[in-house]
Amino acid sequence: MKTLWTNGSILNITNQTDYDWITTNDDLILDLGFKNNQPNSDIFDNVIDLEGATLMPAFIDPHSHFSANVYSFIQADLSECLSFEDIGNTIKNHIVENKLTDDEWITATGYDHNFLEEKDHPRKEVLDAISLTNPIAIHHQSGHFGVFNSAALAYLGIDENTPVPSGGSIETDENGLTGYMEENAFIDSVKRAPMPDMDAIQSSIEKAAHRYLSYGITTVQEGMMVKELIPLYEAIINGPDLHIDIIYYTGLADKDKVLDRFPLTVDDYHSNVKFGGVKLFLDGSPQGKTAWLREPYLGDEDNCGYGTMSDQQLYDGLTKAYEEEVQPLAHCNGDAAVAQYVNVIRKLKAEGKDLGPLRPVVIHAQLLGRDQMKDIDELGMIPSFFLAHIFHWGDIHIANFGMDRADYISPAKTALSYGIPFTLHQDSPVIPPNMIETIACAVNRTTKQGVVLGESEKLTAQEAITAVTSNAAHQYFEEGIKGTLETGKRANFVILSDNPMTVRNDQINSIQVLKTVKDGRVVYSK
């Protein structure tokens, strides 16, 4: 079906030109141009009147967790909780509203100790007061920490004698286990929790896809595909069309098992799902003080956070990625974690194993040092900045790092000065996959309390949009088919209420997604 899209601003990011019309044939772009050469509408099967709205390339998500978005619709939401009491009441209401039996596993997500009255994580006693029979696990908003009640610890077989995995922590006090865990200890434990009911999962899959589409995103990431997610992805692949592309990255230990189950996802999309590479975790969370730093946290001179992989483990993992020609993504919040990643990649390059063509990604890169940017550039690495952290946790970062370091969180403008094709992401469901908010954060770099962090690191709207369109396509090796408005590329568009290139910077966050177009079809309308 040939379609003419007209009577609006057709925003071509690469040359900063506003065109007047664009044409598509089924799922591909045909042409675009100005009013003086607009083709006759009679030759088209469909004519879409944009009514003055702005059409631009659909957003591409450089890093998030699609499966966690799916599960978020099943789990209790703690994001509005301001105290331990709120957490207890929210979970109790969840039990009643969902008519849970007294032995069902309960997961709740989204609390942040920084915003609780107690300024601390709850411990198992808080959860035991909710239920001694239901296993309960609560996840910190960052995904790096959490708490289990006594029933959950018993279900998982965790006691004071349980070995603590490297790069993790199982907290104890004079009374034994507190239920609180960090990093690898928490993540490994969560994997062993029972899967939700598949009927509930199927409904939530469609809700998660709709969430991304409502923010103008047509390509999303599964940022950590583990073998436990195989049943979920069987449901996705065999289920109805979600109108999104999903690119998944496996853990090193589970890659072969996942690919054996989904061989058709290697090298190309199968039912809109494709294998992208491998994911590694090198540190933790800056707001939780587990991000691995070269200098201690402010006022905490013995704490630089910690790494979650040894140099040898990282060397072995990246060697395997090189040998199998798969792209590595490494979670690095702190500058010490970045240094470890850089040093191992440099060592491999010296041995004749250049990972540059694989475009290694530095996920989050929040404390990436400006002095490290030359190495990032020379080694062909791509930082994907969680830049909206500046708004959501910027005031916490000032307290944790001091203004000098907080000022240069997510140094995107410095990356741009080196010509590095960085991207921007939301790590959803840590925060919603709101690309408009991220663009506004990149342009304004303002915290919730109105503090500007890094005036010199502010981006223009065009630079920020590039990071979530053409640069994001480049990160996925899809620059030939996505990310810009060019003849022959996929007809994936977002239609916005205003042009982010022309409104005032303080108005960008008010722009609304009116429609999302995937392969030439409108798949979301406000």
C-alpha cells in the first residue's frame, strides 16, 4: 500500500531539514520532499494528514529490559512508597486485590531507600509482618538490591551458611540473615523465584509492548536474557504480533542454551525477535553506592563500591565474544568499572584481538571520566548514557559524589567532541521508557531540585535526538535500515505534537507522542 504523509513537519535529523511530505510503500520509505515537488495524492492508496504535527524517525531503545516491563504489570508497584509502612500497606493491598492464596510467591518492585522516610532498605522483619507464609521479595528501583522475607529465604534455601557469590553481598547481623542482598547475590536469588502464571504473562506482554509504543519506540532491548526467560520468549515468539522489534543480549553462561532454543533469531529477526550479543555486569548502582569508583564516595572514605567480575573473568568473556564475533554490552556505572573494561579490551587488542568492529557498548557510563574518553574513542567503544538519572537522582548524586563529580555525570557533550556515536537510554522499567523526557534531560541537565549538573555537557535537541535514532540504530548494526528518513529504510515513525528542534528547551518535556508507526502502519494513537 502506497501512502502519502503530508501537511506537517517531516523532521530529517541528519541534515536538520524540515520536509513537507514523505511517501511509503508498505513497510519502506519511498521518498520525501518539499511542497513544490509533492506528488499528486491520486496515485496513493492512502493519504495521511498530519494536521501540522511533526513526523520523525521512531525512537530506538538502546538499553532496557523488556521482560522486566512485562513482569511489572504482575508485581506490586512500590514506586510511590515513602516509608516502610507504605511498603507493607501496598503489598497487603496487592494480596487482597489479586486474591492471592497464603502460599503464593509475591514480588514487589520500585522502592528506593533514598526516598523513604527511614533512608534505608527495609529488612525481613518488615516483610514478615505482612506474611509469614507467602514468600515475599521486594526489588529496589535500580534492580541491584532487594529484600526477602523469612518464607522466601526458606524457599530459596538461603541461610547463614550460604556461600556469598563474588561481586555480591548477603547481609547478616547479630541475629543472622537480615534478608537484604546486593548485586550478584540478589540477582542469582531472584532467578530462582517461581515464574508467574503464563496466562497473566501473555496479557502483560501486550501491555509492555504498548508501553514502549506509547513513547514512540519501535525497537526495544532485552538487556539480560537468561535461561529462565525462555518460556516468556516462547510466548512472545509464538504469540500475536507486538508491533515492536526486540533485540536480546544473553548472559555468558546462558548464551548457548538460549540460542539452541531460538536458533532462528541468530543473524536476523524471527517473529520480530533477534539475538544481539552478550551482556556483562562490571559493577552496581551509583545511588546505592555499589558503582565501582576510582575515588571513594563523598563522606565514605572506605567505600569505592566494588566490581562484580574479576579481570580474568572479563578477559575470558570478551575473548569468547571476539572469537564468536558477538557484540559485548557491559554494565559500567563507575569509572573504575569503565577502566577495567577499557584495560581488558586494550589488552586483547594488543594480542591481535580487536573488538572495535564489534562496537562494544558501555551501558550507563554515568561516571565515565572525561580523561577516559580518548580510550573509548580509540577502542571503538560506544557509551550508552542513562542521562535521565540527572533529573531522577541528580540530587542524590550531589550528596554521594560532591558537585565536582556530579557535574560531569553522563558526559555526553565530551563524547560528542570526540565524534563518538553515543546513545541515551532509560533502563526501563527503572524509569518509564520516556524518550521525550530523556531528550529534555539531555538538553537541560536539571535535577528535581532545579540544580543544573554540567552546563558544558548540555546537548542540543538535535544531538539528543540523534542519540536515540540514528546513533541507536548504529549501536545495533541497523543503520542501513533504521534511524533516519531515507529511501529504502523501514517506515518506522513517531508523530509528535510539536517539533523538539524549534520549541524552547524548557518546553520539550511537554511534547506528546500522538502516533507511532511501525513498518508503515499506525500501531499506537493517543
